[in-house]
Amino acid sequence: MKTNVGGIDRVLRIVAGLGLILWALVGGPVWAWIGVVPLATGLLGSCPAYSLLGMNTCPMKKS
């Protein structure tokens, strides 16, 4: 799996995912469990939607 999610993007995904999951746990709407998706993509560093759209927020590595 190729990494295509960069630093700030990863942090925002993890924070948003955790926030939505916590909201669902304290009685929020069922749809708040969608927070699992940004949390997983943030932790793994790879987003399937970015791959499909040809996007990449990871900085290029210098050789």
C-alpha cells in the first residue's frame, strides 16, 4: 500500500476520526461511526479515494 497522506492531513484525519467516534460513543447519531474511516486512513497513511483521484499530500522524498 503506497503512502499518499501527508503529515498535517494525517493529523487532521486522526483528530476528526477520534472526535466522531467519541461523539458516537456518548450518544451521538449512528452516522458518527463514519469516523472510523478517517481514523483508519490517517493511521495507515493511505487513502483509497486519493489513489483513485491521483492525489497525494505526502511530501516527495529526495534521493
